[in-house]
Amino acid sequence: MLQTKMVKNQRVDELQEYFKTHNKSKEQKAHTSKVHSVGWNCLGTRLASGSFDKSVAIFSLDRDRFAKDTTLRGHTGSVDQLCWHATLPDLLSTASGDKTVRIWDVRAGKLPTIINTKGENINITWSPDGNTIAVGNKEDLVTFIDTRTLKICGEQPFNFEVNEIAWNNTSDLFFLTNGQGCVHILSYPDLELQHVLKAHPGTCICIEFDPTGKYFATGSADALVSLWDANELACVRVFSRLDWPVRTISFSHDGRLLASASEDLNIDIGDTETGEKVADISVEAATFTVAWNPKHYLLAYACDDKEASDRRRDAGSLKVWGFSE
């Protein structure tokens, strides 16, 4: 036991040392208004951002070069959330208040597939097996889209506030966070209720699965992040360094790090095995979206523009943190 603890502490020390020299951010102007969502493709070579300005920006990452490639237009409402295909690096899905889901092939000249849905969409997730996209709307209706036929294959209304949705890593369980601080776990595809976890005393806002399949985490209005054993469905650790509702969380590619953000003026980065703080990122405004690169210790994030100066210099910008220079 003592030896295990020493190994864990050594690992934390190594990560803390690493981020002392890899703590620089690179910023890109992406949009004309607030960025709602950021996400990396499966190779970590492209970064997408969705905005209130109805557009999607695509950036490329080549070693330390981070540059804008193109802007995808077509949505007639705010792009509230996006997600990439788990294994095909050119396929991106977006959810919008215009009552559509769009599936983009981000290679030049490709028109998106448009799927019409019943309500204003606010969250979206793509199953790890690539076969299904789930999208939730403001009326707590979750719509399932078969990506092989590009048709809606199911709709499921819920009688509680659905805040975020996710599949487990094997795509056979579907998770929802709700306004009562619970995580509902359904079998997929039959959507039979399996478990209800009382995760937080406050509204359960966000959920994220560790890429290795060991953990999932939830963030809440109580300013806490809970780390759960994905197999045992038991809470193993709580992160409590933030003071405001946790709006967004993201695991690093190896599952070692968990980034959490809120209206606090810092993004917390903790070690999943010990709960200790590894690093934090100072920000100038509330942060509502973060995403670790799936190959490297690089964190993309975007801050709210409401607290920006009169020149609104931060409006529509996103940053990537973790560079050495």
C-alpha cells in the first residue's frame, strides 16, 4: 500500500514538473461571438468550435503549429454542442437551436447531411462504435440518429431536466445527467432503466467518460466533480477546488488528468488517481467548454465573452494550453 502511494505521488510530481515548462497558451480568433463548444477529432489533428454566431470553425494542429483551416456555415441558429466520430477523423456532428443536426465531412467541398429534429437542440453525443448520434433538446426529448442510414431511429422523452448525455465506451449503456443531481443509466438500444445514481446534492450538469474506460466523471451545481468507477458504479473520488457550478469537464488521453471549469477564474487540472492538483490555468472569464487533445497534453478551451472589455477582444476566441513555448 505504501509503495503504491509513493508511486502515485511520484507520478503527480512528474506531471507538476512537466506543466511548469508546458504552460503556454496559443489563441485563435474563431468567431464573431461566444464559443459554446470545442472538440478534437480522434487523431488530435483537428479542433472544431461551435458558436452563437451559427458557424463552426475548424483548426489544424501540426506539432506546435495551430492554425485556422476553414469555417463551416449553414446552421440558422446557435451551434450549441459538437462531437466528432470516434474513429473517422473527418466526420463531425453539430447540434443547433435551428432544430437540425448536421453531419459534416470537413474535407474541402463536402456538403453536410442535415437531419431535422423536433426541438431546439442543446447537446449531442456520438456513440463510440460510430453507429448512433444522440441529440437532446430544450424539451428534454432525446432523438437517436442511425448514422448508417442517416435516419432517426428513435425518440425518447424524459420527465426530468436532461442536462447532458453520453454513452459508455462499449456503446451499450446510455447515461443522462439531470436537475435532481442524478445520473440515469439506460441499456442501449432498448433504453431500459438500469440504475439511478444519486451523484450530487445539486443539479448534475455534465458527464464525461475516461478514454481508457476506467472512470467517468460528473460535474455539478454544487461546485464538485465526482469521479466514478465505470464498472462498479461507485464514487471513488471528489474534486472540490472550484467555487462555482461545474459546467464542463474533460479527461486526458491516458485518463490521468481531469480538467474542470466553471465561472471560477481558473481551470482546475487534477490527478485522477490521487485527486491532487497538477496544474491550473488562469482565465479572465467563465469557462463553459474544455477538451483535452486525444493524443497529447494539450487542452482546448473557450471563455464567455460577457466579461470581456468594451472592445470585446475575447469574443469568439479559443485557446489551446500546454505548449512549451
